[in-house]
Amino acid sequence: MDASFDMPREELRALLEELHDKYNTPDFIEADPISVPHSFSAPLDREVAGFLAATIAWGNRKAIVKSAHRMMRFMDNAPADFVLNASDAELEHLSAYVHRTFNGEDFKTFVRGLGHIIRGWGSVGSYFERGYAEHNDLRPVLSSFRRDFFAVEHLTHAEKHLSSIDKGAACKRLCMYLRWFVRKDDRGVDFGQWQGIPMSALYMPLDLHTGRLGRAFGLLRRKQSDWKAVEELTASLREFSADDPTRYDYSLFGAGITQLFD
């Protein structure tokens, strides 16, 4: 993926739109971690399921989806009720769970953290919507959310699974989670539940793969895949769609699937 795709900006925009239209469809859901919150109808269940699925979303997509659905079974397929009402014995049952480096103790911490957020702010969405209303910017909300989430008793190991924007991390999984719940269109993939946040405020989910594609398209120059790169890539994509830059998350995913640069 060291090649570059040199084309006029309007041709690049047309290609990105073509890829978006191809991959932002209901057919995308089943093999993607977003299938986990899609298995619930209640908004709060979706929020909790989506947050946990996004948390473990690194590596092989098939393995992620399988592990995330297993998480839901550990929670009796009632994620919102579980984070709010689980007994100590039920929490202890989570000790048997493991997905790569995310272990049972981490799972317990994330259940407690979600419960703390929901009890304090009503829902995860309300937390982000209130924060955005105060700052008109998601960056300080990403910072405060992590602090408030880890206000519960926890082991330090769990902190590695929720990236810190204050340390310059790309926060890929949080940005992806926000895309799921903020973006609203007529295609049936993203939920559009959090209408207090405009789609224009979202930042691109960035990992090593997306970074390579962004550089190949001439959308990103920064070599590190960190928060500064997130801002640069998002700014480039806002030139094509100021109101909805993360629509092109599907485009970069599709570019990798179709192996445009091979």
C-alpha cells in the first residue's frame, strides 16, 4: 500500500462517493461490529452494545463480531439492564471473558464505567450531546468522557482500552462509535440516534489501514496515525462534504476491500 493514486480532486471525490454508495448499505452490517448494536431495538441497549463492540474492534472483523456477540450473552442479551443492575455475582461471572488483551477484569470495569455514565447523565448519548452543546466541539468531550468513565474503581490495565485524546491518540474506536450513533441517512447502517450533535462535528476513525489509504489518496501527509492525523484527514474530507465528512469512512474501507492500489 505504498502506491499513491494521483488524480484530480473532482475525480477523487467521484471515486469516494462511488465507494461510499457501494458500501454504505444494509449488506455491510452483518460482517461488521455495528451488527452487534443492530441486534437490539431499544436505544439504550444499542448504546451499551455498540460501546462494548467498538471497544474490542481491532484485528479480524469476523473474530470481533463473534467476540462481541459473546459479550452480549455474558450480559444475558440485556446490556443496558446489566450495566445498571448487575449483582456482584453477575459481575464476577464476567471474569471468564477474554478477547485478545481485553480480559474479564477489563469487562467488569467497562460495565461499571458505562453504569456510572448512564446513572449520571441518563445515557451515553446524553453525555456527548450535553458536552457538545457546552463546547461546540467534540474534542473536549472525548477528553472529559474518558475521565468520567474511569471515575469508577478500576485496574490500570483497563485504561489501555479507551484511548486518550489528551495523550494524542487517534481514538479510532470512539470516533467510530460516534459515527454509528450520530450519522443519519436513509441507508440503514448508522443509527442517527444522537441528533444533538451535527454530523459535521464528527472525526474520521483512523487506524494504520485507514492512514495508509488516506496517504495514498493524497488526503493525509502526516506519517503518524495519531490525533493530529485524524484532524488532517477529517479536514481533507470536509472539503468534499463539510456536512458529513465521515461518510467517507465507508469509502476508505471499500478502497481497501477492492484493493485499488494493488
